[in-house]
Amino acid sequence: MNSLGSKNSRYISSLFIVRNKGHDKLFPGLVIGAAAYTLLMVGLVAFSVMKGSIDIFSAEGIQFFYQSDWNAVEGRESFGAFPYIIGTLLSSALAMAIGVPISLAIAIFISEIAPPRIGTPLSFVTELLAAVPSIIYGLWALFVFRFWVRDLIEKPLYDAFGSLPFFAKTPFGLDIFTAGIVLAIMIIPIISSICREVMRVVPNSQREAAYSLGATRWETVRVAVFPYVKSGIVGASMLGLGRAVGETILVTMIIGNVIGPSAIPTTLFSQGQTLSSLIANEFNEASSDLHLSALIALGAILLVLTMAINVGARLLVKKKIKPSSGAKSQ
Amino acid sequence: MTDDPRSSKKYSKIVHETVNKKYKKRIIVNKLVTIFTIVCVIAAVVPLASILIEVIKNGVSAISFEFLTQPQGSIGSGSGGIAPAIQGTIIVVGLASLIGAPIGVLAGIYLSEFAREGIFPDLVRFFNDVLTGLPSIVIGIVGYVAIVLSIGSFSVLAGAISLSIIMIPIVVRVTEETLKIVPYSFREAGHSLGISKARITLSIVLPSAKNGILTGIVIAVSRIAGETAPLIMTILGTSLFFTGITGPVDALPLRIWRLASQPYESAHAFGWGSALILILMILALSVGLRFLAQRNTFKVSA
Amino acid sequence: MAIEEPIEADEAILKGARESTSETKKVQESTEKYKVRIEKVNGWYGAKRAIKDVNLNVKDKAVTAFIGPSGCGKTTLLRCLNRMHEMTPGAHADGRVVVDGIDIYDKSIDPVVIRRRIGMVFQKPNPFPTMSIFDNVAAGLRLNGMKNKTILREIVEESLKNAALWEEVKNELEKPGMSLSGGQQQRLCIARALAMQPEVLLMDEPTSSLDPIGSSKIEELVRILKDSVTIIIVTHNMQQAARVSDFTAFMYLGDLIEYGATNQIFMKPEKELTERYISGKFG
């Protein structure tokens, strides 16, 4: 190659380098910045919640966790989170008790029993349940569903068991029981779709082994499928739990909205209050900075609770579902 | 190993006897389980059907031209409409998406294409997962403390930023997963031609993942459009139209909540009407964006 | 434990038959029972017919091999014999499969009942991964309702002995089933199937995922097992069929081309197609 030719090719190569330089530097910077923004958001969340709740914790310390009164009157302010912690735990426990078995049953039906032409549309329908905004769940629960629950479930239960302490309260539909049921309906899509996913991954040869030994369909699911998916089911349930714990607007519409010591539910049909519902109810009318700080502190408790649940859940679920084929570039 | 071919028959009788005894019960258990699963399926489908029916049934009667274009009349009068809420939802959700979608997609691109082994990507993924599970009321608190208090007023900005905090983790996850599905050979081809990674990502990988990423954005936007809790303490909700990005504004979920808590039938009717509008808007969003995606996607065959 | 008379009688006939050198002719002439009579069986995947009008009588206490090129339907036919074929979505079968006088495709018969009398071993060993060796072998028994611990232990031990695995695992019965090698896992699956005291054992290419040593162990096992269980084995390895089976059925594109004593099929095949397959002209 003569010197003229190599000079040309060097010139052209240099053009390439110059032209790409902008993209090369800018774009990676952008994406890294965006990723860093995620961490920034986390920091913001942690910081805001801590800043907002510091006042009440320095005023009351650890008492805040087990105290029950909620007094916003100036001069005699006293706030305790206990009833709402109980409310959150109880309503979520109820949601899980109802929601997990139903979700599992639905997953078994779609994955093991129904033929694909029924199973596929059915899973789509369950997903639709997840797409309904919780305000609409709340509207429906407040104006329609609570009457169903009151008349079809609560009244009969009360008539039958009203003498027992657990049921000894005249039900009128807006209570912890109804909240638990609607929360269960809300978390069904989450739990059942993950259960379905982990079941799908179980190799068919396992099912065949069970069938070839003369197992019925349910026995095959029990022996060949369940052992594979146990931790996935637990993980899915925990994700559902996280959702139930954090649900706000639905709960505030149907749980009865009581505050203070009377907010500790004593029967299945008691009114109650959760951490999230109280925040929603009182935030805009908080009468003092300390009051506001107490509300934010409730949020802090909620934050820690959901974080713990969700981290635990993800660890369990990630183990069970195979990661998609990696396309990492070097 | 036995030589006597008859010894394996030794247990045959007892096995068959036991098996026959238990057979009936096992069949009944199997049937019961099947029935139970079907009952559960019905238990999930009935509420969904009921919700849709009630929203349509109760909402349709409230909708009118006035409903869609006028602000609310005096409380309890049943006059006016929810126009400020419709406008507010569009503005706040729109702004939140403008913030959330690009950041989410870029971060997803980082995790899938640019991240090396190391603590930074691990942290990003971990905290992204954490963020997805945060209760939206807590996000509202963050919006209040971080922005409302700093600016000094309830504002569109606070609401939009709060909603974007909810939106971003969803978009990040869907983007990363969608990009991971794009075959590595696409990138290889680009590398072998000496093209920069940025170029490869933008011109080759991203277009083929367009559909999935757009779907992820749609899911995220639909999600935040229905969120109420973060709006309570960020935009406050008013009966007035949009006044400015640092001013309060109304939004559909918030309006529904307020209407439902009023003791008037007319307010409840408005509530159902607003719910119907909200669902229609979310539906229109999904359908609309999917439609756009279909028209603009490259069909890439392996 | 009382031993049923008819089986003893049959065995006497079969034993005598086997001892003669021209056993093929004698077996065909004697009046012993067929264990499995396959009559006009068709197997479908949706609208596609995978096996057409198969008629075949399987002799008791013998090894029958199904051979043929891939796609010929031998596995489909095998899976029709314990009604596993219909478990594939969209698949069904018609015809009669008569086992000991009972048509397993009769409307009144529950496939669950069939499958515990006709056991199956699969191409890739599939022990239950969360179960120990003991639990794997006992799995079928437990599923079917057997709880007596003593009898379970006895049956597990006998099954493992019959599967030529006892000596290797007798001190490690609590170890997970997956901790064994491939060949051992397959013998574990055989033990699991044998524990159900089946009368017929179906084997779907049981050695195709094993190394040569593991394979030969299984083949040796088959030769011994046939004295107590009727064995039908699908294999794509002709030499294996020649080594191990008494009777061979050659299938091609869903049709049963030829069926007869193994010696005859391999030395003097009657159909030209059989001859071409045997001599490796296609496969």
C-alpha cells in the first residue's frame, strides 16, 4: 500500500473515532446516572421517613410501640402505635389465611387440572384482578361487598357462634373481617401467578413417574410437584403479605376507622385501624408537628415491616424460578 | 437376587389387598380436591365480575357532558362534574411518566448491558426490588417531607415525583428482563463490526426489545394512574383546575375517595362515575400504547 | 404365602419350552396364555394417527422388544399399554388392550388402577429428588395406601435386591435418591416400579441415557427379571434387542411390520423392510 492510501485510511479511521466519541462517553454516563438515581431514591425514602419521625421518637422513645392512646389535644399529646400494629397484623393474617389457600387452589387448577384452552384465559382473568386500582376495590367494598359479607357470612356466623367471645359483636359489615376478605381478593393474583410459574417449571418426567405408580391427579401434585415448589409458594405468599400490609385506601374505607385503645380488635367483627389507614385518615388534618411526626413514625414502622417481608420473599422466589438466559456483554 | 421366580409373588397378594381397600377413599379425595379448586376459581372470578358490573352500572348514569367538563358544584347538590380531577390525573400522571419512564428504561439498560460484576449493580438491583414493595402511603410521606415541605405547598411536582418513585422500579425490572431475552448474537454482530456499545444498544438491542419495554411502561403508568395514597399528602386535591406546577391539583383516585366519604347519594354517584372514567382512561392507555407499539416495531427474526 | 396355581402351571410349560433348542417353534405351538393381547390399537395425537391398527400378543414371563427407527411409534405403543399415552394433551387411543382377560380400555376401568399393575421405567431416570432411596422405592406403595412399616421395609429390600441395587445401597437407604449415579438411579426407578408387584413392566429405552457399564447391568437385570415379570422394552439399539429379548416387534411409521421370536426376526426376517432395518440400511 502506498503512503497516500494509508494516509486516507488513517483519516477515515479518525473520522470514525471522532464521530462516535459523543455517544461513547455520554450514553454510558446516562445509564449509570439513572441507576444511581435508584439508590438516590432509596436514600430519599430513608431520610424523609427518619427526619419526619424523629420528633415523636425523641419525645416518647420506645413507648411509642406499645402504647395505645392517641391523643392529639394540645398540651396532653400522647401517641401510641400499638393498636394499629395489631390492626395491620390481624387484617393481613386474615387476608393470608383466606388468600393463600385460594391462590394455591387456583394455581393448581390452572397448572395441573385445566386444559390450556381454559387455563390460559383464566390466568388472564386472574391478572385482571391485579389491575383494578385499590380505590375501586374500596368503592365496591364500601357500597356493595360489605352487604354481601354482612348478610351472607357475618350474620349467620353471629347467629351460630355469637356466644363465643371471638364472635360476640353485632356485625354490620365495616370491620376487620370484611377488610381481611377484600385484602385476600386483592392478593390472590400475586400469589397465584407466582405459584403457577414455579409449578410450570417442574419437569413433566416427575409427574409421569407418579402417574406410572398409579397415583391420582391430586396425589401426583402432592408427591411430584409440591416438593419442588414449597419455597416458591412461601415466597409468593410473603409477597402477597407485603401487599396486604401496605394496602391503604381500601382498608381506610371499610375497616371502621377507630382510634386509640378501642382500636384494638377484640372480636372478628370489631372495627379497627391499620398503620396505613390511620396515616391516610389523619395526615391532612394533623393538628400539630408532633401529631404529624407520630403519623410519619407509623409510616416508618410500616416501611421496616414491608421491607423485611419483601426481601425475605424475593430471596425465596428467586431460588425457584430459573433466571432468563443472560445476554450480558463483556 | 433371588433364583426362585415365585418369591416375587410373595408380597403381591398383600399389596393388592391394601391397594384395593384404600382405592375408594383416594378417588373421593381426588374428586374433593378438584371441586375445591373449581370453587376457588369461582371465588376469584365472581368479585371481578361484580366490580366491573357495579362500576359500569352505577357509573354510566352519572356521566354527562357536564360531568366531564365542569368542576364540582356545591357539596351535596349533585351538580357540576369532575373535570379538574380528569385534568389533574392527566397532568400528574403525565409528568410522573416523563420523569419515570426514561430513568427507568436507562437504569434497566444499565443493569442489562453495561453493568459489570460488582457491588454497585447488586445494590441497584437489591434496592430496586425493595422499592417495588414499598407501600404507596410511605412514598406519599416521602413526597411530603422531601418536596411539599421544601417548596412550601402541596403541588403537582410533589405528586409527580412521588408517583415516579413508584413507577421507576417497575420499569427498571421489566426493561432489564426484556433486554435479557434479546439474543446475544445481536450484540456480537455489532461488536464484530467495531460499533460502540452505546450504538449497539441504541440501534440494535433496544429496537428489538421495544415491545416488551413499552408494555412495561404501560403497566407502570396504569399502576400509578390508580394510586390514591401518595396523592393525599402531595397534591392535596382541590376543586379547581390546574394552576401551576407548584400548586395543588385534583386527581381522579383522590376525588373518588373524597366523594365516597361524603354522605350524599349524589356524591356517591359521582364517585362511581369517576371510577368508570378512571378505568376507561387506564384501558385507553393500555390499548393506545400497545397500538403504537405494534405499528412501530421492527419484526426481527432470529 | 399361598402361590396361585395357574402361574405355577404356566411356568412349568414355559420352562420346558425354553429348555429346548428349537424353542421358537415350540413356544408358538404351545397353548400357554398371552399376558397382553393388543388388538387393533390406534394411537392419536390430535388428528394425527401415530400408530395404526396394531395387533400383537405378548407372551407371559418373557421379554418382548419393540424396535424401529425413531418416529415409528414404538414408544407411543408402549405408553398405550399403561394408558399413559392419553395423558399428553390432545392424545387418545382406541382399540383393545387385554391384560389377563381384562380390557384396560374398557369404559368402566379407571386408569389409576391399571397403572399399578403395569409398571413403567422411563428413558431418563426420574427418582423423586426430595426423597431418600428408601422413600423412593416405597413411594408407590405409600401413595396407594400401604402404611405397615414392617412390610414396607421388607418389600423395599426385596425390590432393591430384584433391581440388583441392594448391595450397593443397603447401608445408605436414607440418602437422597439423587445422590446415586445415573445407572444406579435407573435401577432405583426399576426397584420403585417393582415394589408395586406389577405383572407387566414397561421399559422405555431404559439404557439410552446410561454409559455402557450401566447399560449392561440393566440388560443383565432384565434377563433375570423376566422370570417373574412380563417385560416389554422399547429400544432403538438393535443389538440390545437381540441380546435381551425373546420376542421382537418391528415397527415402521406407525405400522407393526413384523413380530416373532427374536432369533427368527434377526436371522430370517420375513419382510423385506425388516431385513433392511436389521442390516442397518436405514435407521
